[in-house]
Amino acid sequence: MIFTYDALRKIIVDILLKIGCSSEHANISADVLMAAELRNINSHGVIRLKDYINLYEKGRLNPLPNIKITHQTPSTAVIDADTALGMVAGDFAMKIAIQKAKEVGTGWVAVNNSNHFGIAGHYAMRALKHDMIGITMTNANPLVAPTFSLDRLLGTNPIAVAIPAGKYPPFVADFATTPIARGKLDVMHKKGLEAPLGYVQDKTGMPSTNPNILTEGGAILPLGGDYEHGSHKGYCLGSVVDIFSALLSGAGFGPFVPPSVAYLPIKETGNGKGTGHFFGAMRIDAFQTTEDFKLKMDTWIETFKNAHSIDDEHKVLIPGEPEKEWEAIHMLQGITVMDKVVEELKQVAASLGVEIDF
């Protein structure tokens, strides 16, 4: 089913208002989910709304949180998100990181007691209009088996970095530290597709192509897939994200991050509170003039775009370039939502008594 941007965004807002979110928080959250849809990262778009509502119904998501700073210095802060929607916590934290960067050059904010926050790139990109570099990362519920492990100890733990340029669109790298995000496995499952080899393993550690293998005790693999292809490096990246997001903030780490789906139990261990995030903002002019840096970024981008490609069908892309193109396409032609996701939206709306014209 195809939706206009405004129509799909209104559905999100109406549902979040119904569970008690303020208008401000409902709109902040809708902006993040719609950013994912526009950038063709539908694994982090409206498909997630059902999960959020289920968490609310289980008492694990607070629609009216009291988000507060629990510790800070001129350039750093720690935030307790009070089990808010992760998008609300992320918006709050990135604003503080940017404000601190304005005042002292850089700003670094760690968040605990939060929930799934959508696409990491959305927050990193917030820094761009301030002529800053934005950095975002988050840990996630444990679905990833470290290299040689049967146990699921890490999340897909994405990293995002947004860097402004001059005449070119910004460089935006936004990627999981695994070959695939959990939400994209959900999309594959809903479409009846198989997962490529090297993405997941079954409960015995054997390679699998079943995108629903997580429900059968399997695990996602680190970026690289196996040791011979560098999975130990993906394991390292995921670990760095976990330490920055959880140990600096006081959130749950590794296997103690609460599941982002309501049907899985929370481990009551005392090892931190909720999901953790980490945000950074760096003023360009804290290093050199903004104009000089943007000229250098343009040269960097041109150098890579002019690389000789392996064939006529492929070209060397700049991180963020495909997503930028998808934004224009989706704003013009509308956003396609899978039939199964539309049905889930209808069920959620009906259960809450929200009248939506589909």
C-alpha cells in the first residue's frame, strides 16, 4: 500500500497520542520513524510501531517521561531517559550535545534507561545544520553471537557519523555492526525471503538462511560473518558501541540490555538500566575554519566519486548518497508499506480505538 508522507506520519502521531504521549513527543517520534521510511530503511520505520505499543502495554515504555540530566561537565552529560520512547530520549540528548559543542567545541552525551530509538543517522544528521560533525551509537538487545560463541551477547549496535560538505550533500555513514539489522530480518521473513549465508546461525552455531532463526534460538553474526571473513572485527566494533553506550551511561550492557519486543522477558540482574545510547557533536571551527574544511570534504567526495568502477552497472557511492536519492523519490512518489505491516497498523489502531482511514 502506498502512503503520502503526511498520511503515514499522521497515523504514527495519532497512535502515539492515544497511548498518552504529549503532542511534542508524538511528533518527535514520528519524525524519526518517517526519516527511516524516507531514507528506505523501512526496517526502522512504521514496522516498529507495533513493538512500541506492546512495550507500553507491558509497562516498559513511559509515554510521559521525566527525562533528566544526572551528571554533567561543560562538555559531557549523562541522562536518565525514564523509559521514554528512544526517539524522545535521542532528541533530548542530541540537543544537549549540540549545545555543549556550541559552548566549548565538543559535546558528548550518554543515555541510560531508554528504549529503541529508530535510525542512528537521524540524530547524527542533526549536527549538520550547525556546521558540526554528528556521531551517534546505541546498544540493543542481545541477538548477536560474538565470534566462536553460541551465546547471544551483543546487539546489532549501530554507529552513525554525519559530516558536512560544501557543494555536495553531507557524508552520512549509518550502519549496524552486523551484516544485517534485526528489523531487516523481520522484513525478509514477512516477504518470505531467505537470509544470505553469513548473516545468521542456528542454535548449534551452524550457518542458516532462515530469517526467523532468532525465534528458534539462533543468532545474528557479527559483521564479517565468520572468522575467516573478519567477524572478529565486527565483534570489536559492536563491543565498542556497547561500552560507550552502556558502561559510560549506566545502561544495561551486552546480554542485560532489555529486549525491544514485549514478548521476551527482561533479565533482572542489576547490571545497568535499560537501553543505552551515546551522542557526540564536534564543531568544525574548533579544528579549522568551516569553509576550509568543507572545501576539503568536497575534494574528498570528488576523489572517491571519480574512482574507476568495476563495471558499467556500478559506481562508487558516497555514504548517505543512496538514502538521499530515496528521500526525493519517496516524497514525490509516496512510501510503500508492506501489506503485513499495514495489517499490523490496522490491528494496533483498532485495539487502541484510533480511527484511521486506510
